[in-house]
Amino acid sequence: MSKETVPKPPSKKTSSVESAGFPPPNFIRNIIEDDNQTGKYNGQVATRFPPEPNGYLHIGHAKSICLNFGLAADYNGTCNLRFDDTNPTKEDVEYVDAIQADVRWLGFDWGQRRFFASDYFEQLYNFAIQLIQKGKAYVDSLSADEIRDYRGTLTQPGKKSPFRTRRIEENLEMFQRMRAGNYQDGAHVLRAKIDMAHPNLLMRDPTLYRIRRVSHHRTGDDWCIYPMYDFTHCLSDSLEGITHSICTLEFEINRQLYDWILDELNVYHPQQIEFARLNLSYTVLSKRRLIQLVEEGHVSGWDDPRMPTISGLRRRGFTPEAIQNFCERIGVAKRDSMVDMALLEYTIREDLNKRAPRVMGVLNPVRIVIDNYPPDQVEELEADNNPEDPAMGKRKLPFSRELWIEKEDFMETPPKKFFRLAPGREVRLKHAYYITCQQVEKDPQTGEILTIHCTYDPETRGGWSEDGRKVKGTLHWVSASHAVKTEVRLYEHLFNKENPNDLKAGETFKDHLNPNSIKILTNSYVEPSLLEASPGARYQFLRQGYFCADTFDSRPGKPVFNRIVTLRDTWAKIQKQGKQ
Ligand code: ATP
Ligand code: MG
């Protein structure tokens, strides 16, 4: 797999083009524009997003959603949300509900255009009958294992089933009896009669229907035979009048079968177009694998903030705008590639930089006492909510004699390039005063620093000195008696390997789970304005990153924060090093 050449973070010029709504051309747009010119579909564009409700959506699905709904919007067309629900053993209404919530949250609206493949079961059954009547489908009574053995290989042709020559009447009668529930699971299947020596293995008499005595989440016990994906998908597209049926590259080999079924039935024929699926570094994008992480308890659920699911990213604090922007930026290609997680992080940082209020939160606190500050005095200092956007206003910050600062902002014997607080050193407290460290109080047993004693210069209120003297460090802080104690969750990549699917013999992708992917801090302090933070609210904690009040565990009065992303821009660094 090659590394994606992803566009650089946009310069001012390109971002104004983006915001003016001119998405860059791609090969799918070119096809649509050609079709519109030739009048192939009378200038119509009808797309669909077809999830199987057997898991939650992930960021790869977001790419497909943005593409399908985006094309429909750009060409004045329609996009259907269609549940591809033909495998009742793995599907559930919980997933249907979650998928709808995620698509809506991402910012797309299917209006009245929600469909279920299961709504077409009767029509699909009738199409199958037509194929039988044409001599193009037959009931096979080989076992599943025999069918596999008979299929042959890439180098060897398959063998014809002895049941392939069943008479049409017998096939019709048996297929009806399959539907009526007269046979056990696995006793018979319906197969297309194509070519057992076909170079494309999928064309060697593929199974169209199988017997499954299981209840379906929508059709209940109405059916005991269920159509296969390949049979269902093309006909659902046809019934819905889809023009451009966009899917991922692994379906390229299915296209021949897609076309064969529609041609044999002589029905309206959409065109299937394949594009490269999204692969993202340091995570997995496969429902099968994500289900394992959930079921085996490696994460707290589908919406664990470390998951690449849309619900996980939402809970982590991502915005729909950032995800849409990411999908636009990665573009659409015909070649498989791996996109760097740093680009996803870049887009959320860029979005929140514009709109997240700046606040102060101390993650790992150490106490400082300002010895020359009056013990009972409290001052209200003024702070910008967002220097990038003056319209976001200002707020008041309480300042008092005892404060919390970050442990890592103090060193007793600092190395050369450490510009923060140290004995005898003067630094700025953001929005407040210059302070100088006078002495340190330690635990006599452990040597741990208990309190840092400082003095402040009352002439530097607001964090500026009239005499022009310079301080190198600016620290964030909170007033100890006003701060809100809070839990903060710091996240890292879920996997510590760039491509967790790239496995040596005997390994599983779970061997590469990052044991440090979550770190819970229970002794952090945030400024009092965050006491009433509403779940889902996002902030920039100065110098620490972007954080979101957890939608599940946080409540006004007792906030809990997830770190969405640090401030460090690893993407810019990657670009600079010319790695991409
Ligand atoms: P998974 O491989 O994660 O199980 P899937 O393809 O089986 O996904 P579906 O519910 O069938 O999941 O997917 C719905 C649509 O989303 C399909 O059109 C599929 O091609 C597309 N899709 C799935 N994964 C990706 C991805 N990583 N990048 C882009 N599109 C994707
Ligand atoms: Mg699928």
C-alpha cells in the first residue's frame, strides 16, 4: 500500500476556494459530468449510502457518506440512505438507530429517502423466479462444503454441480418450497447459472439465496430464505433508480455479477463506480475488528473516545465540520493508500482554533503560595475568550494568594533551555502578574515538592511590565480556592503500530493495542467558569490542547473532560520533514 499524497494544509488562497464551495475535481465527478453532457441519465444524479446494520459507522464510512451525499447536493440530485439488511444473524435495530444518528450528526439529511433492502424481499423473490424461468438460476442441493470444493481455483476451472441440469419446473417448485419452509437450513440454495469455468470466481454460479431460519429485525418470521448481497445490491440500486452506485475498490470484481444480474433481468441499469477505501494510520477500520474490540472489552463501547467510529469521534469532541473537511481533503482516488492520523488531528485543531474558548486547566497540579499577596484578597482579572475572535468576548478570572500550576512548569535545577519557573527565576502568570520563585518546601521523607513560595510584582497586573523587562516563560494557573477539581482523560493512539493490519505470522491486530491509549487524571483543576460546562462543550486549555466535556460522564457541577487533541501539530512537522 502506498502512502497517500495528501494535499498540504491549505494556504489562505486554497481555503477561500474551498469555502466558496468549489470542491476539487475527482474521477467520479468527471464521470458524472460526462454523463450529464451525454444525457446518459437525463442529467440526473441519484446516489445512495448503503450500510449493513451490523455495526456502528466509522470514519471510513464518513468518507463514503460525504462523497455520496456531497455529490447529490452538488449536482442537485438525491442520495438515499439504504440499509442493506439481508443477513439477519448479524444485524440489529440498535445499529439502524446508531447509523441514522451518526449520518444526521455528520450533517446529512436523507429526507423521505430511507430504504431497507428487506422492503424489497418480495420483489427480489420475483426476480429470482424470473431467472429460474429463463433457465438462468437453479436450486442446488450440494452442501456448502461441496459447493466450495466444486468452485475450483484461479488456475483450475470449477466442476458443474449434478443439480445444475434440474428442469425449470422442478427448480420453480423447489424454490417455492424453500420459501415455504419445507427444508432445513443448508439443504438447498438457489444459484445463478453462469459459467463454472469463468476466470472471475464470483461468476462461477454464485449463490443467490440461502435458507436461514432466523427472525429478521424488520420482517420477523415472514421469510426463511434470504437473498445474498450481490443479488440484493444491484436490484435495490435498480429499483431505486440510482444512477451512480459508488462503492469501494474491493467490489470491483463484483461488478461483473452486478451487470450480469441486471442484464439478464433486463431492468434499469445503474453504473457501479469503485473508489479507494480510507485507511487511517494507528487504527483499524473494519467493523469485524471493531466489534472484537467492543465485545472483548478492549474499549468501553462503540463510542469509546479512542474508537475511529463516528460515535467515538463525537464523544472525543470532534466536530462534524472537521470530519467533513477531512473527507474533502483526503479526496477520492482509485488507488489504495494510508492516510496519516495526524491529518485528522490537524483538521480538528484547525476548526477548534477558530471557535473553542480559551480557558485554563492544570492537569498535574503543584501548589504555589504568593507570600507577599494579602491572604484574604481576591482579584478579578480579565481574560480574552479567544484571541483569534474578539467577538467571543472576555471573562473574569479569580486570582488569590494560593494557586495551582503545572508540576512540569517548575524545575529545581533547570537545564539550559528550560524557561519556566525555577528558584530565583521570574515568569509571567497568564492574564495575571509576574512572579518570582523564592523557595521550595519539600516533603522531608520523599523529597516531593509540596509548595513553591513566590513573590509577585503588583506593578505587572494583566501580565505586562511598564519597565519593559522581559520574562521568558508564561504559565497557566488556577486559583486554588476557586478552582474546580475534575477528572481529565488523556488519549493516545489506540494502536502503537502504524498499520495494525500488517501482521507477522502468529500475530493478531490486538497484539498492537497501545497500553497507554488512555490515562485518567483524577486530580486536575480547571478555572471556575468550567464548573457548569455542558456535556459536549469544547475548550482550548491553554498550552495543553483541546478538551471536551464528556457527553456520558460529565454533568454541570461535576465536569469530566476528554482531551480531543494536543496543541502540538505533528502534521505540520510531517509536512516540513517532507515525509508526505
Ligand atoms: P467494514 O469493512 O468496516 O466492515 P463494510 O464495507 O462491510 O465495512 P458497509 O456497511 O457494507 O460496511 O459499508 C457501507 C458503505 O461504506 C459501503 O458502500 C462501503 O463501500 C463504504 N465503506 C466502508 N468502509 C469504508 C472505508 N474504509 N472507506 C470508504 N468507504 C467505506
Ligand atoms: Mg459490507
